[in-house]
Amino acid sequence: MQTATPVRKMPRPRADALRNRERIVTAAREMFVEHGPDVPLDEIARRAGVGNATVYRNFPDRDALVREVVCSVMDRTAEAAEQALAETGDAFAALERFVHAAADERISALCPMVSSTFDQYHPDLEASRERIEQLVEEVMGRAKAAGQLRLDVGVGDLLIVVAQLSRPPAGTDCLSSDAFVHRHLQLFLDGLRAPARSTLPGTAVSIKELRRP
């Protein structure tokens, strides 16, 4: 009589290993925002409070770490959109809260890292992008259906402005400009309210148009 071969279960990552990974990603995000994409990995390890070996054990190269940081920021932005959709009150107020939360993620500071040498079409990045696009479309759609958001704006229009306004002007300190970001975002949001007071040139911008070479 043959006995069944036992199935080996993959060991679950230890809690401390998961914490270390999260600390690395958080430290990398902060330092990419402050110093740009070329910050040394040993500096990231120092801020995270881990050894260099721990960084390389989790992320074999810089691209892997950059991709994880970008995906984590996009996922947190998507979670903010989900929270906006879960609200049952004023649809435009929910959109406003989402926009301010998205700006706080500082995704614009990560844009320069997605260079020509970076795999922009990695499945993880594609999945995160599609999730954000769908959720933001729903958040904006609710505000349009309520007659609160002008009809001639698209997801791309919104994300372009969030990225531009949350990126510090050239020659200024990245962190010192934070005090003005939400002020300028609110000026933009007031311009999105319906009824529209002007006619926009061109057509609403989509995510696909933003990604055209």
C-alpha cells in the first residue's frame, strides 16, 4: 500500500522579516522624495535601521526596490480612493479628500524614477495603475452624477494636476513646499466644481494618453 507523499507547505515569512521589509520600503520612499532616485542603498538601510544584507535579501537590485516603492505608493493612493467611495455623504467632498490624500503620498516625486531603463510595464505596476484608474474614475463619476463635478475633465486631468502641484518648484526645498500644496490643490478643486465657468480647450485626458511615448 502506497502512502501519500506529504505536501510541504511554504513557510510563512516571519513577522520580524515582514516588519523589516516594510521599514525598508518606508525609508526608501522618504529618501527618494528627499534626495532623488540615486540615494545610496546603504543610506536607506541606515534610515530603516537594518543591515545592507537585509536590504539585498528583500530587494536584489535597485529596480526591485524602486518598483516596490512605486507600487506601495500607488496602492495607498488606491486605498484613499476606496475610502472616498465608501463615503455616503457629499460626493464632491469625498473627491476633495481623496485628492488631498493622494498629494500627501508624493507620487510626483517618484515619477523621475520611472525612467527609460525601468520596466514601466511590469505586471505589478500595470495592476496598480489599472486599479487606480478604475477607482478614481468611480470617485469622479459619482461627483459628476451628483451634478457637482464639471463633465469635461477626465482621470488624467486630475492626476496630472495632483502630480504637478505636489512637486516642488525647481530650486526649492522639497519638504518646505509642503505647506503650500494643499492650498494650491484647493484652488484647483474649486475650479472643478459644476457648473463650469469656462470652456476647456481640447478634450478630457485619459490615463492611456498620459502614457503615450
